Amino acid sequence: MEFLPYISKWVEILLRWSHVLFAILWVGNSFLFNYLDNKLEKNTTSKEVDAEGILQHSGWFYRVERLNTVPEKFSKNLIIFKWQSYLTFITGMLLLIIIYYANSKILMIDKRVNENITPLMGIGISIFSIIGSWLIYDLICKSKLINKKIIFPVVLLIIGAVISFCLTKIFGPRFAFLSVGVILGCIMFFNVF
């Protein structure tokens, strides 16, 4: 059984690098589609096609069309860009559980910050902060506030700052700011749906 610590370290390393790789793929896809949304030319002659363009990569040309509506029939080779976000989320949650929740007494709780928090309470607060932050974000996005181009991001920024400040009063500094990253990553992931 003396090999178990080595296996757990290798699993941790594999998860860390997988998380980084999948996150790079996810962000890269997002940049590509944001770029396409801004660069495709509007099509005024077709009711089905909103915009179109031609891409060139590796000596090949690709015709790209952004449709106004969902097509009646899908190709068997439909490419859906979702697995990068799924795998980033899954590896991130596994890292959170395996590294931080499993070692919550050492890595999450800092008695100099808050001596009343137990490891189990810390895990509960962490889970609640992730779910609660998503619910707040989702409610704000479903409100009329989303139409206010300046007020909407300012409100989100203020709420994010308040959540960040509160987490620094509960957890050690490292885990508090990691939690902010987890919250932002989860909000990004849930927006994929």
C-alpha cells in the first residue's frame, strides 16, 4: 500500500493538466466564435442565413454561415462545441474535491482568519457560495436589469466584490480567491446551457 500516495499524486497531476488543456480549448473556441460573430458579413438576400464568410486554414477554405433559425434537418456530422466546457468543469470539480475538500482542514481553513469554521462547515459554505452565486447571477440575467448596458455590469461587479470580500473573512486567502475563480468558472459553464 506504500504506492498509494504516488498514485494519488499522479491522478492529481493528470487532473491539473487536463483541466488546463480543456480550459485552453474552451476559451479558444469562445474567441473563435466571438471573432466570427464580429467578422461575418451580413446576408440581406436570404431569410435563413443571417451572416456568412469564408475561412482559410492550413491551405483549405471553409464556408461559414450563421443561421437565423434552427435548421429542420441536421447533418450526421454536426459538430457541437460543448465537450471542452464539460470536461473543464468536471476536472475542475474533481480537483476541488480531491485537493481542497479532502484536505479542508489544511487548505481551506485558516484559524487566523476565522477560528469558528470547521472543515465540514467550510465545505458547506464553499458549495453554498458556488450555487448561491450562480442563482444570484441567473436571477439578475433574467431581470430587466440585463437591458441596462452600464448598470448591469456595474451591479455584477459590486456583487462579485462583496462575495470576494466575504470569502476572505471566512477562508484562508488562497482558498478564498480560488473560490472566486471556481464561482466565475461555474457561471461560465452554466451559461453553456
